[in-house]
Amino acid sequence: MSKLFFKLFITVLVLASLPLLGGNSPQNTSTLSLEETFTNVNNGWSHVERWSDSNPMFKAEDYPPDGRGNQEGQRLTFFNNVQAPHSSKFLLYYANKYDTNSKEVPVLLVHGANDNADRAWANPNEMGSYGCGSYSCPDTGLMQELVSDGHKVFAINFGHKQGDNYYWAEHIHNAIQIIKDETGSNTVNVIGWSKGAFAARMYGSSVIKDGGTEYQDDINKLMLIGNPNKGFDYVFRHGWSHNFSIYPECGGTVNAPSPHTEMVCYGLWRSHDELSIYITDEGNFYPGQTQMLARWDGVYSLPMNEQDWYTTYYGGQGYYTYGFGIDHAINEGSLVDDIITAQIPNSIESYLLAGNQNDIPTIHNEHTGPSDGVVFITSATSEEGIGQVSGNKVISHNHLELGWVNAAMTQIKSWLD
């Protein structure tokens, strides 16, 4: 029996039998399938596997029709050249020395929104200048740093870049099971960044939908980097300025949600339900962003000097925009309160890493309260609903730098050790 077949057989057998063995989620009867392995991988990875989960919970998600959310680069090849992969599929990256490094507990890296395992962890310079939150970006990252420090490192890559965090959380569980099977470890250290941290916290807190898997007592340390622990309202607080990077008629191409369904570009009203954060007749294109929403207008005043500030936040017809407002979006699926109420159990050592510099190039930074340019520090450092906080650190960097600057990597390595 080949090693590959044996690994696939054992992994599927173990996962399929979890409910019968008294697991916490009897409603989950899915199995994992290893579909393909790739050994010619950029950026210093050993190899990449594409996995598929048969759980009927997974549905095909909506992708922006102009292709801005599609897979690209080598990830497109790994997703079998499917630009808009089904959300049941994910990639698992293996770093070099994943099977020989000495430190016992392996590490799983979880990227954030509109990102990927390569740019986030192995090559911050993949997008060139400014793509990492700074003019100059290194071509190696946290993955290489942890490998050189003796860790067994893995990373997950999701199909939908702005997808449902219920799905992301389920795949984090899946990746942990595969890593445990591969390494023989009983637990995994999980490092999540931004939206990836939010999904990792969901798994650790057993926030699931029907068919999902409750927490399986398999996380040793959970590191939440730049996580909106109490939610964020950046999309609605600065929506008018943000829109210019989104609406194509204004020159925008960014794969991020708008708080508006209509906006004036060059003197003409433009309608883009599919680029909004709401559920519309066109679909639901940014569910993962909706799930992280919370109002902060009671803490930090809204920017009344910004165009259509009131109608953007509270909904209605503005001079140049139209939208439904933050309460409408929150009611469509925010999970912030649910996650806080569910709590991360005391058995997990949790660590929070936040930034305090709102100097991300090329975007309208969050400036109405202390932030990392996107998430308020008060949210990123909130310990509410976290059972055991073993570290809580703020460093002088912005949201996009938190995963690769020396100060962040040094802190992460210290926490891991």
C-alpha cells in the first residue's frame, strides 16, 4: 500500500468515524478526500495538497462576476484551474522540514480576507510594493522564520477569498485533523490573521451551523493577529472613500465590499448590488465580512466631514450614494456577539497581537480612533469571551504588517516557545 493511499485511507476513516467515537458533533457525517498533491511549489513550500469535504453543509458561494475574487497565480493551478472553487475545497501547504523539525506541536497558519497562504506567510512581496502594508516588502515571511526556529509549519488556503466564516472554521478543523494525522501530535498551534483569526476563534468557540463540527480539544495555543474580537465597522465608517477602490466606473478593482448598492462615478449613478456587503437579488458575495460587523459609533464619533457619512452608516439616500446601513447588514448575519457569548475555553492558551499604526499605503485608513488602519485597537485587544489570555501585545505597525515584520515574528516565536 503506497504512503499516499495509506494516508488518505486513514484520514478519511478517522474523520468519518468521529461521530461514532463520541465526538461533539453527531450531525457531521462528512468525509475528507485528498484530490491531488503538488510538489513543484513556489516560495519555499515543500508541497501542497488539495482536499475536498463531502459535508452537505458546504454550498457553492457567490463570486463577483467581474472576476475580482477569482483564484490566480499558482493557487489557480492547485485548485485544478477552477477560478471560483467550490467552498468544500481547500489547499493545505506543507513547509520544508514539516516532518523532521524538532518542536513537538505543529503550527497551522490561517490567512485573512482577500489573501492567500503565499503572500501572507511565505512571500509578502508577491504583490510588489505596498502589497504588504509598506513600500518595501520582503520575499520571505513567518513561515520561513518558524521553520528555521524548529517548528513544523503548515498553512491553509481557502477557495473563496471573502467566504463564509462557518466554512473557513470547518476547514480549519479539517486541516488540524490532517496535521495531527501527519505529525502524530494531539494538538496544533493555530495562528490566524484578521478574518482568518476570526474563523479560527469560531472553531475554538464551537460557533457552528447545522452540519458543522464543534471544537474537538485539539488547539494548544491560539494566536489572534489583528482580529476584530469585538467586530469592526470600517466598511460603513469610511464607505464613500473606500468605494473609489471598489466601483469599476470609478477605477476600482479591489475585492472588498461596499456599504452602498449605488454610487455616482463621473457624474452618473452606477448600480452594483454584487459589490455590496448586503444579501441582494444578485447574491451574497461577502458573507465573511458581514459576520465580523459591529457598531462602534457609540465609542468613536463618526467622521462628519466625509461625504454621505450619515446615510452610509445608518442607511438611506445620500447626495452621491445609496445603501441600507450597518444595522441592516448586521441583522443579515453578524456573529460577533455569538462568538463572544460562546467563549474560547480555558484549555486553549490564547494570545492577541494588535497594531497601532494607521498608515497603510493606498487606502483610506481608520482614523476616528486608535487603530491599525482597519481594526480599532480596543477591538483587537479585547479579552471578552476569551477564557485564558496568555499574552496581549500592541506593536507599532499597521494591519498589513502584523504577519511579517520582525517585531511581530519575534513576539509570535516567543509565545510559541
